[in-house]
Amino acid sequence: MTARLRANLPMLAVLAVILVAAALVISDRWRRGATVFGVATLLAGACRAVLTDDQAGLLAVRSRTFDTAALLTVGSIIVALATSIDPLGSD
């Protein structure tokens, strides 16, 4: 495996989860899709927290502390909002 591909594996994993979220939204499962999107953001934050700058690849934008805090905060808010919305008969 090339070093360039290895460095971007965390980002590819996050993108795979985002694609699942998009598929859920397209298939009218928008609450589940929003929740999965929040989980993808939490995954990005977790990867950024435990990986070095070189290992994080494209997830490393600013300092590790800022990236981790921002991603985990936004991911938590998205998951909380997605799970708190009343379904009103939908999924």
C-alpha cells in the first residue's frame, strides 16, 4: 500500500460513512441519514484525536486540539438534533 493512500485511509473511512448517510437521505430515511452523518463527523473527530498529523492525512486541517474539539462538538450536536426530532410518522 502506498504511503499516500495509507495517509488518507481515515478520510476514506469517513467518506464511506457519509456515502451511507447520503444513500439513507436519498431513500427517504432522512432522520437516520442525519444521524449517520453525525456519526461520520464523530468518527472524523475520533480519528483526529488518536492519529498523528501524518497519519490523519486530509483530516488534519488545523491543530489537533482544534480539529478534535470542533468535529466532536459538531458531530454531537448533529446526532442530538437528529435523534430529538419527532418522526411524525416517518423514519
